[in-house]
Amino acid sequence: MNVKEKIELILKHIRTAEEREEVEGAITVLRESRYHESGSFDIGEILREKVSRKIASIFQEVIASDEYRKDSATSEIFFSELEKSVRAMRPLSITLAVEPDEKTIERASSWVTREVGKDIYLVFKRDGRVLGGAELVFAGRYRDFSLAWRLETFFWARKEDVRSMIHPS
Amino acid sequence: MTFDFLNSPLGFFIASSIVIFILFLSFRFLSRRLFFPGQRIGAPEVPPAGGGEIIRKAEEEALRITEDSHKQASEILQHATALNDRVEKELTHALEERIRTETARLSELTQRLVGQFESSFSETKIDLAGEIQKMSSVYAGKVREDVDKILHELEDEAKKNRDAVIRSLEEIRVETQQEIASYIEIRKNYSSELQKMYASIVQESRGGIDGFLRKLDEEIQSRDKTLADLFRELTSAAEKEVAEYKASRFQRVDDAIFRIVMFVSREVLGKTLSPEDHQELIIRALEDAKREGFFTVENKK
């Protein structure tokens, strides 16, 4: 697995803004640890207290080989590229009516990675007024696909029908 | 001498005629001053204001003057005739009295002459009585001739005076008739002028009144039209405002009901959605976004 494949693997696990921040945090922690603790570089030990278990396991899976423990130049290139790729990821803001659960996050992220691109992470926001569906903000553009908007559109499109129901002849 | 003349019948007649003539002239002067105050005799006659009333009064006054003139003329004629008769009677009486006086005087003279002749010529044998009688007859005839001559002269004089009076009266009558004709002519002129003035005034007034009424009608119609237009505009505007207000209120009520329906729908929908429903709606939102090119444009960049 070369560096690119490893980076893609890590990016693949970055679904949300929080996970992205964790990855960035992990990169920072690992870089600092590498410089201070030369010779002994236990990723699992370092990350266990700093990032989530999930992120820690990803990094352990990708950079478990000794070359990243001893060869600082190689590890620097890797972290540098990884950081660059993480920072290059584009956010997709999704406002929901409810707090997204893991299943929802996974399903949405999979769809975005598959249909839009692998360099996108989701920024979930909550607003009960949307009722359902989502309000999307991407690359500076906004679009309302919420249930509230659909409901309003539906009512306005059938306003006369609604009125005829209000004023039955 | 003057008193004797006035006491004589002829003097009385002449004096009476003069007095009547002076009275007539005074009456004429006064009548002109009365009917045409302020108008100089001979000045052009201009119809005064209120000419109709004046004409009517002038006509009545002229008729009254005519009747008075005729009456006075008749009285004068009667008086003249009576005066003539009286003069004739008094002349006859005077002549008879004079004849008697003269006869008596002649008889006395004759007796005195007879006495003188008797005393002077008593001795003669002339038939003086016959002579005297003869002379008396001759003298009486002469006297009678003189008296007749005087009577004829007096009669001629009276006749002349009577003719003069009659002529004067005739002249007065003619002049009065001329005055009356003049009055009538003036009345006609006044009447004609008044008719013209009246017609002109009536025509002008009618024209003015007609024009005024026409203008008034036009003004009223214009004002009516303006008011009707204004009323129509106001009514239309008011109706429009009422309709708009009603529509606005209905719209607001409808909107309120509409929003209530939406609100209820949202509340009901929001509370009845399951987590799976939310997932489906999120995926559907992403699919719709992709279908509308929400992501595509950015990818091309």
C-alpha cells in the first residue's frame, strides 16, 4: 500500500467535520510525538488518549509498519500529504430536523462519496423547522430540500384546492 | 268817459271778449306748463321716462281740455248770443228813449219857437202851425234817418264784433283741435317709440335672459357632469378600495387559515416521522440536489 492508497483509506473514514477535526488533531499529535519520542513510536499508545477509538484504529491500520516509526523523513512526507489532503476536503453542510444517528451519517456519507466525490465531508446542523429532509450548502451555494420547503411548495401549488376546502361551496 | 264806455253794451261786449281771450291764453299756458313741466315751447319733444302713464294722463287731460274748450266755446257763444240780444234790446230801448227825448226836446223847442214866432209874428197870418208841423215832420224824419243810420252802424259794429268773437272762438277751436291733434300725434309717436323701446327692451332682455339661462343651463349641466364624474370616481374609488380591502382581509384570513393548515401539517408530519423516514428524506434530498445539478457545477470546476 503506497502513500496515496493509505491517504485515500484515511480520507475514506472521514465522513463528518468532527472526524475531520479528529484526523487533523491526530496528525498533529503524531507529528509532535514523533519528534519528541524518537526511537519509540507507538501510535496506538499515543492516540489512545487524544482521539477516538475509531480514528486511532484507522491510523494504527495504515501506519503500523516500522518505517514510520524510525524513518522520520518518510513519516513527515506521509503526514504532510495527509494533512494537505485533509485540508483540501470540501464541506457539504446538511441541516436536519433531528440529530443524525450513526446509521444516517453512514448512509449519507456513503451516498456523497459515491455520487459526488471522495473529498467531501459532511457538516451536520440541526434545525427542527426543516421537519425532515435537508437544507444543503455546498461550495457557497444553498438549496432547500427540506420537508418544510416541500410542504410549503405543495400547499402553495395547491393553494386554491386548500382554499376550496376552507370555503366549501 | 271810460266808465261810460264800459257801461255801454258795446263796451261791455268788447271787454268781456278780451277777458275771455286772456283767460283762454292763460289756460293754454298753464296747461302746457302742467303737462310738459320743464319743456320749453318749441323744443323737440322727447318721450319722458314712464311715457305710458304720462301719455295716458295727457290723453285724459286733452279730452278734458277739449270738452272744457267746447263747453266754454258753447258758453261763450251762448253768452255772445245773449249779449247780442241784450245789446239789441238795450240799443232799441236806448234809441226809443232817445227818440222820446229828442221828440220831447223838439216839442219843447217847437213850442218855444212857436211861442217866439207867435210873439214875434203874431201879427202875421201865416199858418205857422202848419209850417211848424211840416218842419217837425221833416226834422223828425231826419232824426229818424239819423237814428236808423246810427242803429245800422251799431248793428254793423255789433255784427263785426260778434263775427270777430266768433272768428276768435273758431280760431281757438281750431287751435285747440290742432293742439289735440298734436297731442294725439305726440301720443302716437310716444306710443310708437314706447312700442319700439318696449320691443327692443323685451328683445334685449329676452336675448339676455335666454343667453343667461342658456349659460346657466350649460353651467349647471357642466357642474352636474363634473359632480357626477366626481361622484362616480369617488364611488368607483370607494368601491375599489372596499373591494381591495375585502380582498385583502379575505386574503389575510385565507393566508392565516392556510398557514394554520401548514403549521398543523408540519407539526403532525414532524412528529410522525420515524428515523427511517428521516434517512429516506435525507437521501431523497441529496438525490434531488444531484438531479438539479447542485453538485455537478462545482465538480466541473
